[in-house]
Amino acid sequence: MKAKPIIDTFEKYGYEAYFVGGAVRDYLLGEPIGDIDIATNATPTETLSIFEKTVPVGIEHGTVLVLHGNEGYEVTTYRVESDYSDFRRPESVTFVRSLTEDLARRDFTINAIAMHPSEQLIDPFNGQADLHNQLISTVGLAEERFSEDALRMMRAVRFCSQLDFTVTETVKQAIKTYHHLLQNIAVERIQVEWFKLFAGKNVKQGLDMLLETKMYESLPLLKDEHNVIQRLSDHVKSSIKHPEVVLALLSLLSDSWTLSDWVKAYRCSNQQKREANELVKAFKIYQINGITNQLLYQLGRNRFSQFLELLQQFEFYEWSLKGLESMYNQLPIHSRKDMAIEGNQLLNLRPDKQKGPWIGEYLQLIERMILSGELLNQYEAIERQVKQWKTQEND
Ligand code: ATP
Ligand code: MG
């Protein structure tokens, strides 16, 4: 356990500190561990004073990043959240001295287990039983916890997919009643959970939960889109780690909204939009022609794993990353720079023509012919071709 020395240091100075949250849950499940979070009874100022390398990332929420080895660990002072207003984040946080109070503010029992490096567990809400039964249940009353912070409903569904768990009947009923409160939540927070849902182990389970509780009605752009969620649920065959692939899939499966609509509604970046757009274009070419040199060239090596993820959702399993890469390596050119001719050389070959858009069109045509194998990527061969076009034009 790489973060043990941090806990040791706290204890050396007379404080308590425990691993908490997702890392403990995933450790107990035998899953790969993501970020490690630590909770302590030391105040942020005390934490800053006992560690050499720290970053005060969120002092007002009690969070300090402690750097150790090459990694940063989020250390948060035991706290409770109070004064929830309009179902969003709490107005203020209050530091408390007891671990149990801190665990009580957490969303689900499986996320409210603390662990000491000695592997001793502090589990006041029986999270271990829910881990064992693969159940998502809230700490305290679901209705209360969801009306305090509506994002928790989205998190519940996300965990169904991520962990391949189900929600308890009580949680399901509460989501049915309260999902409309999600409309008050910042889209950026919803977006995080939305993409984590698609990256999970059992995406279909998460999507079916959206349908069953009708929670999709409270998500951006999905109010009247029962069909889209149903189609997603029918299509998604494996977890989708890349948000761009989710965007591409959404735009391919939806009749009412374009890629731009999805990008805007979920506040995605321009980069994600560009990549999703390339994927959609490539997918449409693939449906007609299969894998061609032109398609590999247009996509580029860096997008192959995304493209494969998209193909899999449509049950095209015949390609592997290695396969695509080796075909790609054999392409005669990998970019315009590799072409044995440039714009000015074309101009020299056609002294009868003025500079103009024809140059770009010729280059594109030559590029295509080189990729399809109709033309060798050699200056002399291209020169011959250009001269032939000239005679044809003059005939
Ligand atoms: P993962 O990191 O796998 O996405 P996680 O459970 O670690 O899952 P985080 O968003 O990193 O999720 O939050 C860390 C911990 O903080 C959670 O395990 C939970 O205890 C608590 N938590 C996070 N969001 C909320 C929330 N909206 N309400 C209450 N507790 C929360
Ligand atoms: Mg986490």
C-alpha cells in the first residue's frame, strides 16, 4: 500500500487517518484501485503543517493534496455538510472530530467504509454486507439523501453499471419519485457520471435502470427519448471507455438530435466533438466499404482503439488493434507530407493554369489514387498522371 506512510505520519503526530471511499470499496472487491482518498481528524492547517509537500486544493472543503512518491493523495478532514439549498452542493461544510460522522455524510453504504492500513475496517453502515450482496443502498433514508443532493441518483445508476450491482427496491422507488430534482444539477457533474456509466462493467444494467425509473426524462436532451435509451441498451455490448465513442454512438442512434446537440447539452469539448465526428464519418464509410486504406488513413493511428470500441457496439468483432495497426503501417503514405508531390510542383507541371482551388482538388485526387494503389507515390509516376489529365482535358 503506497499511501501507508501518510497514515503513519498522521498517527505519529497523534491524529487519526483512514483510507475511505472508492478505494476501500474497490480494494474489498478485488478491483483495480483508482484515486486513494484519506480522511483524518487533523484540520487542513494541521495537515499542511505536518507534511512537506502539499497542495491546498480545496481548503474550504477541508481537502489538501499530500504529495508522496510520484503521486498525490486527497486528504480530507472529517466533515459534515450542512444547509443543502436547491438540491445541489451543500452551502457550507463543518469539520467534525469523529470518523463515523464523516462516513454518515457519504452517499452509499459501500462508499462509507473506512480502512486502516492494518486492514481493520470501520463500517458503521454495513457496507460489507451490501458489497457481498452486490447492492447499492443509501446511508440513511434514500428520499432524504436524494433530495439533499440529486446527483446521488445518477451516481446510483452509474455504480449499477460500473460494479455490476443492483439498487435496492427502496433506492429504486426513491429515484422514481425524485429524479426530477436532477434538473437542478450542474451539467458538468452529470456529464462525469454519464460517461462513467458507459465505461462500466454492465452498461446495459445501468441503462435499463434509467428506463425502469424513468430517470432519463430528467437528463439533458433525453426527456422524450425513451427510444434512444432503449436502442443504447440494445446496442451496447461492452464498456465504452472513450467519451467520444459515446457521443458518436448517441448521434448514430438518435433521430432527433445531432452530434452538435449532444456535445452542447452535455458540455463536451470541441476536441471531443471533432473526434466523435471523425468516428461517425469513418463508421458510415465502414458500413459501405468495410476497412479500406482510405478509412485507415483518414482516421489515423491514434483513433483505432476508439473506432474498434464503436464497431463492437454494432457487433463488428472481426478487427483487432494489432490488425488495424499493421494494415496502417503498410499504407503507402500516412499524411500529405509523405506525398511525392507538393502544390508548387503541380503548378509547374501545369504552366497553362493559374493558381487556384484546382491544386487542392488535384492533391486530393492524387492522394486517393496513391492510397487505393492506382498510382505509385513517386514523382515521375505522378508527373505522368498529371500530364495525362492535361491531354484528356485538351482533347
Ligand atoms: P470512483 O472514483 O470509482 O469513480 P468513488 O466512490 O471514489 O468512485 P468519488 O466521486 O471519487 O467516487 O467520491 C469519493 C467518495 O466521496 C465516495 O466514495 C463517497 O464516499 C463520497 N461522495 C462522492 N460524491 C458524493 C455525493 N454526491 N454525496 C455523498 N458522498 C459522496
Ligand atoms: Mg474516487
